[in-house]
Amino acid sequence: MTFDLGTRVKQVRAIEAKIKTREAELEAELKAAKDWAVAARVEILEFLNATKQKSANTEFGTAYWKPKVTYRVEDKDEFRRHVIGMEQWELVTWGAAGNAAEVFTNEHGEPPPGCVRNSVNILYINPPAKPRTKVAKASTGNGAEPPDDDALAEDLGVPAGAEAGQD
């Protein structure tokens, strides 16, 4: 099996561009339906509130609401003083600040005490660098439509229905 990195990068970029275009088309197509669903949910919630109900059963399903409670810290200093002074540690969540922990690890050769450093490699694929000189853009001038799914896959050398890593 031979592996042509350039070809595979070209294929991934083309497929990802197609996915992005299709997602945008689908989002536009579904916008009216999503807007309607939001308005209908507001209507249902208003009905439940007006009739003082938390839930309502129908032959088509049940509508119910429950509160989602969150707390935003408005005065950080006051909140810190309270937690530390009253030792109410259950009021806070702890997590290491990624950038500061990385600096600490680089300076001390190991992560901060009580921390474990995890790293995952993520693959990014960027378009090729643009040429430094102006190049005239080629155009067929015939307004040709982009190829359909099968034609695109065939042009890219991707078998229809194939998964990445299969040749």
C-alpha cells in the first residue's frame, strides 16, 4: 500500500469544505422550522405558567418544565473571603488553569502538586500558503455547476462510501 500525503490532505480539505457548505445549506433550510419550534415552546411554557402546571400530558406526549439554577459570582473578593473565612469549600469547584500550570511545569520540570498533565495531539489541516505573487484566477467562464457527491468522490479518488484509512 502506498500513501500519498499530498493527495490525502487534498481529499480531506475538499471533503471538509463540502461538509461545511452542506451544513450551511441545511442550517438555512431548517431555520424557519427551528424558529417555529422555539416560538411553539414559548407558547407551551406560557400555557403551563398561566394554568399553574409544571407538566401536562397529552396523547402526543408530555410537556414539562423544571428550573435550571446557576450562580454567577458578582463580587469575587467577597465570595473568596466568605469561602475561606467560613471554610465552606463545598461552595467552590477547583481546576488547574491550563496556561499557568504549563508555565509552572516548564519552570519546575513537573506539574503543580496534585495535578497530572495530559496532552492530546490534534491534527489540523490548513490550505496551502497563498503565492506571494499575483496569479490570474482561472475560470471556465461557462458557469459550470460543482460536481455531485459521487463525481466529487470519484475526482478525489475516494471510493463511494469509503472511510478514511481505507484504500
